[in-house]
Amino acid sequence: MKTIKGDFKFDKEANKEKIEQFKNFIHENKDRKGPLMPVLQEAQNVFGYLPEEIMTMISNKLNIPLAEIYGVATFYSQFTFVPKGKCDIHICLGTACYVKGSKEILDDLENKLGIKPGETTKDGKFSISETRCLGNCGNAPIVNINNEEYGHFSKKDVEEILKKYE
């Protein structure tokens, strides 16, 4: 499991309303065939990641062992156990992007932010992730930041983008 830099704690009190809505979603879906995937997807949508406390709630409410839930959640790349930063950076490491320098861009981001892929900075401002093929190989290398795509990205763009999202 990937971790966040620093000591992030899930704030149950701040998420009280979201937790109640999520409990209702579980209740409405617990009797359907194969409820786990839709419940995990809803948790990811509501909280932005899968907090340990929410995983335990899912286990208790659906009567599914926690180990089984983690097994499913770790299998699918759509799920994360780490809250994303306000600036969520995805670097494509598909063949076209890799050949055109995306690994060096990733290395530069890691060095400047002090985090590895799958982590979030302690201040919650930045997270970085590796991706495979964002489907725009003609503009390689591609970096996606908060769902905005940047083509022909280079190491010289890293400093500028970090200042923009600071």
C-alpha cells in the first residue's frame, strides 16, 4: 500500500455528512449482486480515496473480510489509499512518452517535491502518479494535471508548472 508523506489522519468529524451519505449508499446497495465494486467506487468518489476507516466500515456493513476488500481494491488501479493533492499530477510512461523523456520529468518532479509516485506532499498540495498511455502519443510526452493535459512537456516546464499550482 502506498503512503502519504507526513502524518495524515482521516477526519471523521469533518467528513460526518459524507459518511452518513455513504452509509445510506451501502444500505441501498448491500443486497444487490456483487455490491463491493460499486461501493468501493462510491467511496472513492465521495472521499477522493479509500481511507482505512471507510474500508473497515465497508467490511462491517457488507460482511466481507477486510483482507478480501483490500485484495479487490489493490487489484484495480482506479483505487487509491492516499488522498490526492490539490495539484494531482499524472506522468505518462507509455512507450512514446518514455522515449521522449517522461521518466526524466518524473525524476525531476520526485526530486523537487520530495515524494515518489503514489504519494502526496505533507502539505497536501501535490501528488504524483505514473500512468500508461493517455492516448495522445503525437504530443508526447504528456503530463496531466488536475485533468488538464499538457503535451510536449519537458523538464524545463516542471518549475513553471509547480509555481503555477503552488
